[in-house]
Amino acid sequence: MTTETPEILSFNHLRWACRRGMLELDILLGDFVNNKYFDALSFDEKIIFQDLLLASDQDLHGFFMGGLKPESEAVANVIEKIRRAAAS
């Protein structure tokens, strides 16, 4: 049995994946990547961020602005880092 290490997307792929249908999310996520906050995340947090990009806009909006709580504490921590980056 082999275990594969998840791959971190390139900067350009991340920027593209941050483009959303909701302008608020587009700005929030794009600024997080463009302003190098993503670079400061641990490897595991980077994987969580990438996984978040697979979520629907409605779920992401709920996580960031509507009080929807993720099931995982690790995901909640990454969401909080994105919120703090947006507030700075």
C-alpha cells in the first residue's frame, strides 16, 4: 500500500481556483493568496485551504460570513486565519 502526499497547487492554479461566483469570496480568497498569507500556512493548512476551494460558494459564504461552522477544528482554524488576514 502506498500513501501519496497531496500536491500543493502552483501560485497560478491557486489564483485561478480562488476566482468565485461571489465577488466577496473572490476578493477574500484571492487577496489571501496574492498577499502571501497562503505562503505562511503549514503544509497541512495549505492542503485544507485547497480543499476549501472545492466547496460551493454558498458553503464558503456561510463559513466566512454567515456563521456556518465546519465539522473539523483544523478547517475552522484555516478559516479563522483567512478572516484575520482580511481584517488586517
